[in-house]
Amino acid sequence: MATYDDLYTALPKTGKDVGVIFGVIHTGVSLGTQTGTENKSFTFDPATYGPFYPRESYPKDFVSTKADVTVYDDGVEATISTWTPTTGVAELSAAPDDKSVMTGDVVEQRELYIAQNAKLTPKRQTDDLDQLRNSTTRKTYGNTEWTLTADFKVADLELMKLIFEESVTEGRYEYPDEPPLIYCAVLIEEAGSIEGIIYCEDVRADFTDMLNAKAGKDAVENGFELTFGSSPVLVDVSESA
């Protein structure tokens, strides 16, 4: 809890203290076929799917846990005993049967560059409530829609591939009929250490500008609008166990 001892000396946060991290969902990832009945360890290739995004555990250090990955044994969810995010190895509590087909779900962490700004805004439904024999108008409140807008300088195609979907033709991506579902988090830091994290779920991502280019030395830009109906979760590192 704030004590306000530094009421007149505290310095405000600036853009260098805020980062926007996206989480790209991968489902049905092939983890191979079980050989024998001894192996319990299955690997999500960190070069392809890492760093791994903490989709459910809301950790204060932004490091994924076993709650953030899913492994399926012939389509049935298996119990993960340990998860090592640096290597992408999920160890199950019991070995699958021989020839079991192993798949998994995981969320890939992406911090796109070069971020220029970020704005997180709630839009709460309200209505005025008048009443007979009462001169005061009250308000009633409904659902809240959250919007995160962010602009970037374009350095490669990875920014666009956050929205575009892979097609059956290798190297070809298509604009989807609906905005893709992703995860998103806003990191708030102090001297490189995380102070707080705003976790956002059920996020729909789309472009505000897919490409904005001008003649001359100005960098090419694009912008994103992310909307979500579920309320964000704020994690205060100093108060978290």
C-alpha cells in the first residue's frame, strides 16, 4: 500500500518503462508419437514456439508455468508434472501407451518492434436512470469493452503476420475473415525490473492501419486495435507471493 512518503520526489513513468507483449495461440502442435512405455517428456520447440506466454497463471515474473501449456495423449488431456520454459519440455505424471499420438497447445510470446505508443481504454455501457418524485439522475452500468491501441514502426513482416493467417501454400499468408484471437500483456517496469503486469485475455486483434508509408526519411508505420470483453487482470509484483 502506498505511504506517499515520496509524494514530492517520485518520478513519473515514461515510455521506456512500458512494454506490450502479444501471445500467439498455437493449437494441435505435433509432439510426436510415443515409442515404448517409458518416455514421459515431450518438447515444444522453443525456437518455433518460444518464448512461451503465461496464458493462465498470471505470474509476477511473466514466466510460463505448467498451467500455461496443454499436452494431449491421443486427444485426451494429460497431466503435466513439470514444465521447463527454457527448453519447452513438458514432463507428464504418467507415460503414455506405446504408439500414442501426442499433441499440445501453447502460446508463443512476441514483442513486436518498433513500438511507438500504447493506450488501454475501457468503454463502459451506461444509462441514465430518472425517477418520479426525485430530481436526481442516477446512472446504471452494463458491460465494459476494452480497447488497446498501439502503433509500430515497420522493420519486417512479423508485424503483419500477427494478423494474417498462414495458408496451405508455404510462405503465403491471408487476411482472415475475422480478427484472430490472441493474448496480450502490458508490462510496467522500473529500471528494467517488472513492477506490474496487466494481463488481457480473449483479445481480438486487427489493424487500424496495415501500412502507412510516406516519401522521404519517415519510417513506415502500422497500427493495431485490440478489443476484448473480459476484464484485464493487474498483478502488482510487490504484493504478490
